[in-house]
Amino acid sequence: MKLRFGKTKMLSALVSLMLLGQSCGPSKGTETGDPGVEIYLSSYSESQGSTMLDLFVPKALATVSNVSMCFHQIRFKKDPSSSDPGENVNLSAGFSQWSPAGTSLGIFDIPPGDYQRVDLFLKDECGEDLSLSIVNDNGTFTASSPITLRFRGSFTISADSASLGLVVSPMVGFFNGVTSNDQLKPGIENIEGGIE
């Protein structure tokens, strides 16, 4: 009889743990109610052209084979022309390598609202004396100064938001044509990606 009572208690305890586990699983928000949104870099072609002119006048472009960056912070801007600094989301410093299939930066808590731009800040905080490193057919090129990548497009963050893609293909087109370290910071900061 004791054995049967013990099994019943054991079964009750297991069911309770399963229910508890379901209520403690991953959530889409935070204690403050901000939705958890996956931010990712979109897929791209490694041999992407850099301008519309390339469609009509083909040129030999170097193919980018590696892009690594030391991420520091993401800023979400509601009005890009405003002096309002926007919503900052800090990231764990560390190199992330882009993949042509797309690259997840992680899930972040973003205050709900309508936004028009995302700024991704790169900074030398990874112990490598680099904020950006690329490899293309012309060689390996690096920058150690802070760099801002800009992505423009209207989007809304709400409790139903699951993911936000940063379109990097215009940047990959630029990386294909890089031939010196000095080109990286000024060139990439003059290019805007999109948002999907």
C-alpha cells in the first residue's frame, strides 16, 4: 500500500514540475513588458555588386569570404532626423562572423513603438585591436576605430514582434571592392542597409 501511495505522490510531483517548467520557459517579454525580439543580419550573396551601374557595366569584383565585427551596442531610432538619442540596447562585446545564410545577433528586449532606423555600433572591445575585419580576394582589411552601421526602414515593435532583419547586402557590395584599410570606416559609414 505504501508503494502505491509513493507512486501517486511521485506522479503528482512530476506533473507539478512539468507545469512549473512550462510557466518558467522562455518568454517574449521582460518584467517591464518589453517584447523579446530576435535581431539578425539578413542573408546575402558573397559576390554582390556594389552599385546599380554594375548591372549594366560588369566589373571584376573581389568576393568577400569573411566579415567579422566586434559588436558593442544597437540603437533604435524613432525619428532619424531628431536629436533624440533613441533606445539603446547594449550587447555583449565579442566578434561575430557574418554568414551568407544570415546571422542571428540574439534576442533583445526592445521598448514597443514605431521606429525608422537602427544603428549598430562596432567598437574595439574584443581584445583583438579590431572593430571590423574583412577578407576578400584583394586581401585582409581591418579597422580599429569605432564604426556605425546604419539601417533605415519603418518598423513597429509590439508584443507580437518575433524578429527584425538588418539587410547587409549593400555593405557586402562595398566590402567586395575594398583594397585598403583606410577605405573601411569612411566607406561603410556612407552606406545604409535596409530593414526587413
